[in-house]
Amino acid sequence: MFGTKSGLRKLVAITSITATLSLVAPTAAVAAPPYQTTVSYLSGKFVSGKYLAGFSAGSKDFGMSIEALLQLNAGGHDLAKLGSKAQYLLNTKSVVGDVVARTGYVFNTDANKTLNVGLAGKYLFVSRALEVPAEYLQYQIFKELKTRIAADGTVYGATNDFDYAWVALGLNAYLEHTLANKVIQKLITRQNTDGGFSSYGTASSADATGLALQALSLRRWFGNATEDKARSTAIGKALSYVRKTDSGDSHIESDYGYDVNGTAYVAMGLKAAGKLEEAKPYRIWLKSKLASTGGFTVPWSSGSADVMATSQAYVPLIAKSYLDLLTD
């Protein structure tokens, strides 16, 4: 059975998002979200109106590009305004993933052309958050992802807690809540003793913990009593970790200096966990890192804006988390 959106969405066979959207009646005008210079900066970094610069270098940039769509959507860009960006990145089988040929960015380039489970989860989340009517492609990616999840929630092919978090977020967005809960419970067992989650290797990191907090906080009360208690305990430990990781100036530091991406993910994790006031100083700090062009600076950019930082940091700048972009 195909996934549904709150039981109300219908299976739509389309070849063009923009053609479909042209049939939708206009809605009343609403005030644009703040920091539109940032939105314009990021939108302008899409090459040929399709993908972020550097996209052809590898699947990492596919993930960055579709995450940038979340920022643009939060900034007031609906599907009609996203146009070719959403069409290319979320609704083109040869780009996303052809499950028969096992080509596209959600598949790895190893000999077995294995599924990149983290990207598959991110794709499901982004396409559902933006309500892209690519039902058949979403279903094919979901089916492939489902085969990579064991009965105990182990995600075969996951290399870090980022992957687990994105798989859980994608499954929940696709309304596969029971399966998502299994993945969440497995993710909890991977939590480090310091309360954090890992992005590379096994050491805890702020960005992985921020994303894990969002995954843990989505549909928090869904399992049995023991599972729900384990989830709440894990959230508490993760919050303790990010509080200890704070540099003392409401931002995250890395080996390279201040970390915009890590700070953004922590701010979103706090917001998702219901700690909006705790997230406020991080939001103020993020604002201080905006260049005149609208993008976020990084330590090595000499005051200029950086595309990757901006592709992940607009949503927390406006006091939201990725969970706020889901419509149910």
C-alpha cells in the first residue's frame, strides 16, 4: 500500500511538479518570514535552478541540496516557487534513485550498489515535509529502505547516528510510525555515556546530537511505556550533553573554530525537545554570523558567506526545527 498524508492524500501520477501546482487556486498573501536576504542568497546558489554548486562531486552534495530545500521552504518558498529545484532533486528518478538500475544519489557506488540509508531517510523526510506529490518514487525508496531494517531496528548500512536519525525522521514523515519507533529504540542503545550521539567514528558530536534530539522528539509518546520512558531518558541525557558542549557563548566550537552547522543543529534539537527559550541565545548568535549578502560566515571564509553553512542554518534562525516543517 502506498503511504498517505494523514489518510487524506491521493496517489498522484505526475511528471512535473510545476504543472500540477498550476492547477491550485491562489491563497491569501501572508507576511514573508524574516531574513529574506538569507533566503535569496541560498536560492541564488542553485546552479541552473536545480542544485547547489558542487553537486556533481558526490552524494554528500545531494544531501546538502535537499536540506537546502527545507531552508527555502521555511523561508516562504512553496512548491510553486521552488519549481525546478524540487522537481529535479525530489521528483527525478535518475537523480534520486532508480531501484531497478540501482543508480541515483540514494545508492552508493560500491560493487553491490547498496542503499545509502541516511540519504534515503533524508529524501523521505524532505519530500514529505514539502508535500512533493512524487508518491510512486517515495514508495519505491521506502520499500528499498525497509529491506535494510532488521526486526530489532538495526539499520544495515548505517555508518553513524546521523543515518539512524534521518531514517527515523524519514519513516515518521512517511507515517511508518511503528517501524520508525524500532529504529529510534535502536538509536537509543547507541547513545554514548556522555549523552551524545556520533556523526563520524564513535565520539559524540553536537550536530549528530542535535539531529538525534529532533528524531527522538518526533512522536515521543508512541511506543509502549518502557519504550517511551527510554526515549524521554535519552532526550534528557542528550540535552545534558549539548549544554555541556556549549562554548559558554551560546554556540558550538569545532577544531576549525566556531561551528555554524553544529550550533544550528543544537538550536533545532533544543526547539524540538520543547526548550525554545534555551534555543534563543543560539539563534541570536547565529544572527551575528550573517554576512551582508545574507549567507552565514564560517571561520575560513574571511567574512564571506558559505553555502554549506547556510544550507542548514536558516530554519533555527527563525526559531524553528525541522519538525515544524511537517504539516501533521
